[in-house]
Amino acid sequence: MYSRELESVPEGSFPSIYLDYGADADSLVQGALEISERGMRFESRWQFSIGTQLAVSLQHMHPRLGLCRMTIEGIVVWCEPHTEGRFENTLLFLELPDELRSSLREFSYLVAPAE
């Protein structure tokens, strides 16, 4: 199982994604991350095989609670070349516990592109 960690960043910056507990990093470009209660889509320079199980750690700074971190497991259900040297990956979350749903909704709001 691979591990990924999305790092919270100052406003106006973009999240980063790390492979294998930080051994390799890739900065995400604007719009390269979509996340919901069902799963996530992200662009990266890594290509994963369909069926690969990933553990995803997300963290952000909550204005009232401070640093919030959650780990979610999912299965790669899509991985195709997107742009030169980058792949579009879709991860379907496995059995998301109810207590993580509100935190995940909050995180998805923070990383959503500004309209």
C-alpha cells in the first residue's frame, strides 16, 4: 500500500502530494485536485495500476480546532495520461467512517478552486 499526504498550505498556494511517507513529492497545480466523500481525483507525475490500494492523509488548519489530520484508504479506479509527464488518477474511498465525513467536506471546500 502506498501512502500519500496532502499538505495544507497558505491561502493562494496549492496543496502538495507526497509518495511513500515523503520520499518523493509533487506540487499540484490549480484545479489538479478534486475531493468528495466518495473519492478524489488528482493529477500527479505518478502512474498507479488500477486496483492499487492507497492510504491518503489529509491535513489542514482549522480556524477553531487547529491542525486537523485524517487518513483515508482508497482504491485506484482510473489512471490515464493527462498532460506531458502527468497522469490523472481517480481514487474511490473505502468505507469512509461517519466521523470523517464532515472533516472531509471541510477539506474539500478548502481545496476547491475559487470561482
